[in-house]
Amino acid sequence: MKAFYPVHHHKHCPQKDYSDGLPGLEHPEVPARVESLLQGLRQALPIELVEVDALAHEEVCEIHEAAYVDFLLSVGDRLAHDQEYIPSIFHQDMSLAPQRFHGGMYCNEIGTPIGKLTIEAALNSAATAVAAARALCQNGDRVFALSRPPGHHAGRRRYGGYCFFNNAYLAAGHLADHFGCCAVLDIDYHLGDGSLEFAQADRPYFSIHAEPWQNYPHLDGRFENSNPHVHLYNFQDGVDGDGYLAILEKALAGIRDYQPKVLLISLGFDALGGDRIQDARTRLQVDDFRRIAQSIAGLKLPGMLLFEGGYDVDRLGACGQAFMQGWTAV
Ligand code: OKP
Ligand code: ZN
């Protein structure tokens, strides 16, 4: 299987995370995540690594507002290599304020610092999504985008939740144009509040996630979004593998109703029990990712896997390995 690797991802190395209303914690979205995952994938099956060096500047403008992209590109210019930008003032519209304040209208939280080379890495991450989607269109039956930083919290003009560009919907757009309906299934622990902005009939969004008031983004997409192509499934505190699989079956039934031609999986591994990101604990075990993948593979669709969250660096490889075992078993 081809795996698309963002060669610039190391340039994004956020320092402090202020997500919890506490003094800054060591940031969990670290470069080692990708390396650990890749190592695990290699243990499950032969991987043809495709090193992606491109920056998807033009492509991200297909789904993100131009002024938003321009703003993100400008942030690094003002920073030294060891500095990070976090907006300090937040309002709906700050377009009349000096540009360095504009982060406050493009972001609602303070856990997603931008370093000098962060946006270069984020564009490179988006480029892996595009490259993987193109490969799937050409010949593939299955591809993996090792995107980092992740993307499912990034909206048309909003970054946050460690995300800058919506890798999943960038790819889904290409896949839907080529194949017809592309179902997006997001199994990251968190609701992809960015992704749901992009859902439409030929690219519906299905997400299985922890209760979103209690967990990031601390807002339930349903309250703000009446899009009929957004399908949200919460699991409860303490959910185990069996409980999760029962919810997954419901989501898969919803996906089948669309008769999609291709599937994109926003693949986070942070639903694993013990992942430090969880504000409500699950009891999923590594092997549950094998069962999850096997259920999804029952759709028998060409599929693209795209890395989102997952912060237990020591067990990410094992999760990736388990997922691939299930994914290739059908
Ligand atoms: C990004 B992705 C919990 C802190 C949560 C923000 C989480 C962003 C998750 N104590 N901080 O969806 O994995
Ligand atoms: Zn997550």
C-alpha cells in the first residue's frame, strides 16, 4: 500500500498547549506521532512510502477563504524560529485591525500555536492528502495519507484544535469529482467541527466521537448546523469496543444509504483508552481498532485513510498495525 509522507512535518513542533484553562502543558501534537504510526503500519503490510515535498497552496484555496490563507501565510514572517503566535483578542470581524490581530477572528481557542514554519508544514500535510487522493483516482484501491498536522477541526476560515487546513475535505473533493459520492467517516475521538462545514450530498460527513460539550470542541455541531449531510454519533463515557462497534454499525448503515463510490476515513487513534487527550475516558483497546477496520472494510469500497489525532505515541504504532490488519482482512 502507498503511504504518503509529509517530509516537512517536523518543522511544526508546537511547544505549549493551553487547551484546559491551566498553565501551558507540553503540547501533545508532536512529530514523533507520525513516525510511530508509520513503524506500526510497516509491521502489518508492505508500505511503499511516497515522500511528499509539495506545499498545497493553490489547493487549500479551493476550500479555504483566500484572506484566511493569506493571513496564515503571513504569521511566520513576524516570528523568530523559537517564537509562536497565539491570538490575544477574539472578535467576529477584526478586518480593520492590523493584520497581526486577525488570528482572533480566525480562531476560537489558544491551544494551536503557530511557529515560524508551521504553515509550511500544514501546507505539506494538505499536499499528502491531495497526492493520496490523486493516486487513488488513478489506480488505487487503498492509500494512506500520513498527514500531520491534522485537519478535521479546520473550517473554511477557522483554525484550531491543532488543525490549519482541512485535509479530509480537500481529498474528499478530489475523490467526489472523480468517483462520485465520497463518504467521509471520521473516527477520531473528537467531533470534526471543521469538516462538517464542508459536507454536501456527494461528500456526506459521518463522525463518531465523544460527547462534544464535555470534550473538545466543547460545542455540539448540531446546534449550529442543520446540514442534512452531517451525521453525528456520540459515544458515552466509558464506552468499550463492543459499545463502539454497535455505534459504528449505525454509522455504516447511514453511509450505505448514500451508495457511495469511495470512502475517506479521517483516522484518529485518540479513542484508544488511556490517550491523555480524553476528557471522558473510553475503554477501547488496541485490538478494537482491528475490529473497527474490519467492520468498515465490509463496505467494500476503494478507500483512503487519512491520519488525524492520536496522542499516545508509544501505542500509535500498535493501533496502526491493528487497524491495517482489520482493513486488509476483508
Ligand atoms: C485535535 B484532534 C483535553 C485537551 C484538548 C484540544 C484537543 C484537540 C484535538 N484535556 N485539547 O481532533 O485530535
Ligand atoms: Zn482527536
